[in-house]
Amino acid sequence: MAAERPLLEVENLRTYFDTPRGILKAVDGVSFTLDKGETIGIVGESGSGKSVLVRSIMNILTSNAIIPDGSEVFFDGKDTRNLSRSEAKHFWGTQMAMIFQDPMTSLNPVKKVGIQITESIRYHLGASKQEAMERALELMVQVGIPEPRKRLKEYPHQLSGGMRQRVTIAIALACNPKLLIADEPTTALDVTVQKQILDLLASLQEELGMAMILITHDLGVVAGRARRIGVMYAGKMVETADTTTLFHHMNHPYTEALFKSIPRVEHQSHTRLDAISGRPPDMVLDLVGCRFAPRCRYAQEQCITDEPDLFDTGQTGHRQACFYPVGSPENAEALAANQATGITAAGLDLTAAAVS
Amino acid sequence: MAGTGKVHMRGTEALVSVEDLVMEFPAGRRAVVHAVSGISFDILEGETLGLVGESGCGKSTTGRAMMQLPSPTAGSVRFDGVEMTELSKEDLRRTRTRMQMIFQDPISSLNPRRKVKDIVAEGLSIWHNDAGDTAVQKVNEVLDAVGLDPEVVSDRRPHQFSGGQCQRICIARALVLDPKVIICDEPVSALDVSVQAQILNLLEEMKERYGLTLVFIAHDLAVVKNVSDRVVVMYLGKVCEVAGPDTLYAHPAHPYTDVLLASIPEPDPDHPVSDRQITGELPSPINPPSGCRFRTRCEKVQDLCSEEEPELREIAPDHYVACHFPNEVPVSVNGDGDSS
């Protein structure tokens, strides 16, 4: 393999689930690459497919998942989808590791913290019990747990939420993975603890040279942390760009809407928030046109009939999927036309849009 | 952090006034959890009071103690001229119809086996107001008010709705008995940002439409700022700072408020990530630190902080802080166009 090859290449990844209601297209054609040591942030609402995307990369899907042909995930030049179960077992932990949203449910409540950290060290690296314990102690110090020796002998319920998340990070890092996937690592935590955990992840990443995928629904979380951001909506990537480019030249109306719905401290109190009306589409249905069109202020006839593909905007690495990108003259015209009639082509009532 | 100070109380015109509220729970082996240790605040009619602080600071306990769920260990809660802590069981039941609550997890706070119309109508049926068309009308009216179509949702059950919609149902249920006060305990913490904005807007609308007084409990200062007229910052069962939201954000006086503000993730890549971070863990409420309870994690800590508990004092008009060494606050600014 050429040295320049990215650490992770995801090409047209589709993940469907066979459900009683029909085929649910959770991820529907997502492509991106990630270099060694780089952080990408993936942002979107609940149900946009972000978690299924990373679970597909990690190959830890439920048995009713279907990955159609043509979907490719290459990690370090290897196709992860062809791994056998036993190969996969050694792949998880040493190559890729994951931390989850709720540290209480991702830790085993009846096992001591030390046992849970050493488990993978002993399994993957074949370390003795004592060596593993020493490594666990090192990890506990590294993730900033006070009194690590005492904590190793405690159960998860004896730790606070932030400490538990530090333990899951220690477990994930135990075998020096090349890629760390953090699936909403701070959503269940307080803002102060969130900041501690994000700072910790950033410093560990720098120290260890890991690549990271940071999943969140909050654009604020990724703004200062990720080099690139991908915005997902209804199983598709709708915009990807460098973090600064994305925030300065938001092209996709969904990115804009997500950004505007964040309450900002700079704003006066009682500032009305620009909520996104409606909710994401039912992914069991055959979706035609742009998936965001029913909730979009700018929607035109074309958005209902044709599905926009991701295309380059002209700026390096900035790709977006909208016919009427925010900031373009077409977009201004579309909005003016919709405002004149008070209703978008997809039937969204602009006068009432702010209410729900 | 003094809870003992009462300089920020605004006298008799308040709709709800909480004084020296103490809430303690037995923790076994004679240990006591000091969840709330003597806090005071008041709420004017039509005002939104934000209670903000980290997990474990006693904000939810305070909200529940106002409802007498359970009654506080000591202190007084006066609501509309009535002392809640002294009411008989029956009077308390009647009074509670005018004070409702909304909880953090909307899905688990709805009975999964009941239809939406029955969930919302339950308050009415308990008070025997469910006879005839007026009850149905009332239920439909509140469902409509929270942005749900009564015809579509009435016969559905909670699992058929998203988190945001379930929170709307909870709000409808709280509204059906025409309460004066709604205590919202982390109503948007479990929701996505986009849905969070919908619910925050909805609460503002409902407040206007039904003339509500709100207590808004949350750990996210940005959210609290958006909805509140007055903010009380709590730490480990004590009040740190009380001010109008815009003053508080422009000129945080308490070191803890400062850290809370610095922790908010800014959706702006040009805004450098602040290196200020709260250090250490929240001390145990079983054995809280002497003097100022924040001293173990405070950058400005001095000997005085462990010896003497700071009392709430006014450092600028309508801006109160309980700290021996607060940040400088421009006194002349007079609230910075504050709405409270």
C-alpha cells in the first residue's frame, strides 16, 4: 500500500436493516476518508444514521443488518467487512476502539474497574495479570483519574459519570488503537464534565497520534475539536468541509438550520430560537428528492423530484448536496419566491414555520 | 457560597418564596446527605427563574422540595400566600393542581400503556372535571397549544412518538389543570439541539399564552440564559450567585459561574477553546467542605474561604454573590439592559 493512503476509506457505504415494517435504510451511500491522526466530526440529529455509520465501520451491527454490494470500508488498506469473527476480535481494540454515550451501560456493573480495563490487555497483548494491572494503572493516570490504585478496585457505580467515561476511555486506549470512535461521548454529561472529557480526548489524541471520529448532535462540541466536519441527515452526508470553511461558508440549509437552533450565550435572553420545524423522514419509505426538502425554507420543485448529490463547491475539500446552497443567488431567489407565496414547494408553511 | 443570605429576596410581592430550604437524606450508618443546605430565593408572578448547576448541586431536589416531593427537612415554601410545608395532605393535594412539573426524560415519564388523551386528561378526571364535552375540549385545546394535532395523536400511545413530541405531551399534561407555576426539571437535556429549540420556544409561548410562572432547572447555562428572567447559580446545595441573565453572562462575579460559562462549547471554530477547566470532582454532599463549599475547586481560594462561609451580598444593582473574593463587576452598568 502506498504510504499516502488514508487510514480509513469509506466508499458508498450503505447499511440497511430488515425490519417488520420493511427495509430501513439507516445509512444510504456515505463516503469519506480519514487520515492518520486526524479528527473528523460527524454531526446530525438523532436518527440521522451517525451511530449506524460508525457501527458499520467497526463491523458491530445487529444480525438483521444488510450491507449491499458496492459498500466499501478500507482500514489501513484492509477491507474490514471480510474479516472473520476471530480476526475481528483482534481487530477491535488494537486497531479501532469505540466509546459510547452512556458510560453506565457500557461498563459491566458487577465487575471491578481494574478487571474491565485489564481484560483487553490480557486478551490482545497476552500480558500477565500483574503486567496488565500495571498498564491499567498507567492508563488510569493518563486519563486523569485521581487515586487510581484505589479506583481500580471499585465498581462502576462508585464512580461519577465523568469518571466512568474516563474509565471507558482507558479501556478503549488499552491496546493503543489507531482509530478511536467516540459516539456522543459527552451527551450524558454536564457541561463542565463535557469540557473535561473533550479536553482529555484532544490531549490523548495528540499524545498517541490516533485518528478520531467524534460523533455529536451539537455543532458546538465539534467546532473547536475536529479538523473536518461531516453533516449527516437521513442517512446521507449532506455537507463536508474543513471546520473553519464549514462555519464560515455553510452551504447546506440543514447545516445552517442546525447552527441556528443552538442557544448562544452572546444573545440576549428571550431571543427566539430558529428551531427546525418537523422531523426527519421515515427511512423505511422510498424517499424521492432531497430528504431535507419537507423541512427546508428554500425548497423548490426541483428539490422534491430530484435528489442532489454531493458535489465540490470549488473550495478545497468542501462538498455539499443542495441545489440552492445558502449564500448563493439561487438560494436568495428561492427564499424570496417561497416568502412571496408563504409556502415552500414542499408545503412547509413559512409563516408558521417557527412555531413547531 | 452562602445559603444564609437573603438580601436578594424581593419581599411580599413574590408569588413563590423559598426560605432557608434544607433538604437532607439519611445515607445509612448515621451519615446524612446534605443535598440542599439552606437556600432562599423568590419568584415573581410571570417570571422565569433559572436554577443552574452541575449534577449533584441540589437543583432538582430544590424543585421537588417546592412541590413537597418530599417535604423539605427545614425551611419554608410559600406559594401564593400559602405555606406549603404546613398544609394538610388534602390541602396539599389541592394546592398542587396549581403547581405542576415537567421532567427530564419525557419517554419514561409517560405511561407507555395509556393513550395520549387519557394521559393528558388524567388530572381532570382526578378532580372530577372529566364529565362531558368540556373536558375533551380542554384536552384538545392543550394538545393543540403544544403543537400536536388532537385528531391524530389522541388515540396513540407514547412509544409512537419521538422524544420531542413526548415532551410536548408532558407539557400538555402539565397545562391541563391551568397551573400558575410549572417547574421544569431539565426539560431539554435529553433532546437534540434542533428539538431543544422547538421545546424552548414552546415553553416561552405557553408562558405567554397561559400567564405561567416557570422554574427552569438545567445544567446548560446557554439554555438557561435563553429562557430566564433571573438566574440562581447553585453549587453543592448552596447558592453562589443570583442575577438577571444578561448581567450574569456579561459579568459573572462568582468563580464558579465563570467556570460554568467557560465550559459552554462555542459553535465557532475561531473562538479558541478556553483552557479554563473545572478541576477535581464534586465533593461528597455527605461531608461538604467547611466555609465556602466551592473552595476545594476554586482558583482564588484563600485561608478565609475555609474558615468563614461567605454570605450572599449585593455587589451591583440586583446582582448578588456569595464569595469572599468575587470578580470585579462594573457597578455603574446597571444591569446592562437586563430584562429582569
